[in-house]
Amino acid sequence: MEEGKYSVGLDIGTTKIVAIIGKENEYGKIEVLGIGKSKSLGVHRGVVNNITQTIKSIQQAVEDAEADSGLKIGSVVVGIAGQHIRSLHHSDYITRANSEEVINEDDLDKLCNQVYKLVMLPGEEIIHVLPQEYKVDGQAEIKQPIGMYGGRLEANFHVVVGQVSSIKNVGRCIKSAGLDLGNITLEPLASSEAVLSQEEKEAGVALIDIGGGTTDLAIFKDGIIRHTAVIPFGGGVITEDIKEGCSIIEKQAELLKIKFGSAWPGENKDNEIVSIPGLRGREPKEITLKNLSKIIHARVVEIIEQVYVEIKNYGHEEQKKKLIAGIVLTGGGSQLKHLKQLVEYITGMDTRIGYPNEHLAGDSDETVASPLYATAVGLLMNAIQNENKNVIENVEVQEEMVFAGHEENATATAPAKERKSVFDKWSEKLKDFLDNAE
């Protein structure tokens, strides 16, 4: 296969690391060419805390994906999460030198760049600057100001902030695993790409991605991302509670949760018992399923309530900000039995489980369409978009050169157009740092 025709997403999670290789087919759907998965060692609550172990796990996942697809992995798009992620709202404006000229992309870039200069707490860095809506000369609620006239351009921004050291550690792991860092994106944003429809984003929806170490939240309304949060609890703490509550080892607790676990204790009868083999000749343990679901229920309620606080912080209870499409649950933790009903009961909002199959080609493997892989599929989509963007930019540059009468040079590989998104610039800055790091 031609080099550059396929893209790679790498999801570095707390419980698993997934490398997924894919390309866009002629219908605009994503064809998964290979997938590799390894147990994640060295990541705690979405943050790398053991670089050597993480590098090994990344290499394992990458080797599996390469063996599965017969392709070589070069550049990857990586997701970032973890309890150090926070978001804030900020308004900013620029005064344009000539209000008789139309507003163009340079003006928007200038405004975005200004937000990047915000003073953060020590050790923090801005990851994403997401414009909400614009104002031109006081006229509010403008979604796209390009082409309008005006002297003062204002915007409200949703700013996502993360710990510099955590971001650099992820970058260093990628580099040490022999890969190139194509882009870094926020994991809730990646998951939302994979499981939400445009109609849901317009109507207003909260995406809850329950992973092993963290629960990520992304809220959309009017097609724009309005709020993001990372809650430092996930499926891992539920397993931990089962382990403590039933005095069994982690492996058994995880199996119990997956096979017999339920978020709703009412449905288990008192006489339903599961027997667990004892360690090294000890007596087997008998655990009632009612007790098991009570343990799970208590922890799940805590996680959902924390997420609901964030949804209320966004302002869901105001009529104008109401999330009409309700909640979409995804991630490995969303496969817990009766979770959908519990979430509906706690929040009173319509809920569905989000599968990343909408954007996948019809003949894709069923396992990839599981909520487990929502983030990985979203990162792959992000990688494909970046690839397409570069191709379009090259074509535009070639056309400009031909138009200017430089036909003979146009056939040579045209340099990518100078217009880079603010985030691309940030990625480059990070890459420079990593290249200079010893």
C-alpha cells in the first residue's frame, strides 16, 4: 500500500493501549486495516506514571497492529486525558486596523493566538482554544464572522488546560517507542467525533466516556463544544471496591464485574450466589449477586453524580442551554448492565449507549464497533482528517503556483500552505521541545 494513504490513532488508556490503523474508503467511511491492543502498565488515572512500562505497552500494541495489517506505523495521533485536565471560559477581542476590509482567517488566528498568551498557573499549558460564538461591533451570536465587516471582533472561548509535564511525558513515550507524534487531542473530543451525530450536537448532548481510570465529559450545544471535564474515577475504582468488599484478588473482581455485575441491585434475588475458587487450597468464597451489585451501585452513583454536577455547572437547567438529546454513554465502563437505566433515574435525561459504528465501513470487525474502542476510533478519524487537510493544502498551493505561471515548479512537492491552525502550531512547539530534550 502507498505510504501516507493510511492513518493511525493511539489511545493510551489506564487499562489498555490501543493502536488502530485505518483509511477512508470511497464512501467517506472508515475502513479499519489493523488493530493492536495491550494491557496498559504504567498509566494511572489517565496520567503516565511509569515511562518504561508505558513504552513497552505502546510497542506491544503497535507491533500487534502492524502484524494484523501488514503495514508499518510511523506517525500517530494520541489522546490526552487525566485528572490534571481542566477547562475555563474566557472572552477576548481584537481591534482591527481597517473596518472597511472583510474579516478573514488571519483575524481569527490573531484572536486565537491572543488567548494562548493567557497567564496560566505554574506548570500548566493551554491544550485547546475552542471558539464558542463571535461578536462583530457588538452584534452577538455570530457563528462564522469571515466575510463580514467590522472594527472590533470579539469571541467567547472554551479553553482546555493541562499539566505541561504530563503532556511531555506522553510525548516522550511516543518518541521513545520509535513513533512520530502527529497530533495530540483531548480524549473526550475524540470520543465525541466517533459516537455523536451532528443532530445530537446541535440539539444539545452530554457525552460521558467511562474509561478504566477516568470518566471524560464533553457537552455540545448548537453544534459547538461548550464544556469539558475529566473526573478521576472510572471502571477501575469499581473493581477496587469489589476486591476490598469481597476480599478477592483483582483479576477475580474484574471478571465478577463483567460477567455478573449490575448497576441496579433491585433485580438480583437474595439466593443468587456465585462461588469463587480460593487461593492456594483455601476454601472457595461465596458471594451473593445482590451484595455485588450493591457495591457496584454505590460507586457508579458517585461517578454519575459527579458528572451530573458538571452538567449542571454548564447550565443544563437553564431553558436556553437545555440538552435536548440527553446523555450518550460510551467507553468500556458503559457496558455495565442496567447502567443506562440508572443514569436516566439519577439525571432524568434521555440516555443511550454510544457505539462508534456510524463512521465505520459496513464490513468492519464487530469488536471495533464496541464502546471500548470509541476513543481509538475518534483518534483515527482525527488522524485521517489531518491527512486530508494536508492533501487539500498541497493541492491549493499547487493551483496557486500554476495560476501564478510557475507550472514547472508546481509538479514538485509543494510545501504545505502556511495557514496552520493554532493547535497545529502548539503541536509543533511540543515536538520541538521533545526533539531538543535529551
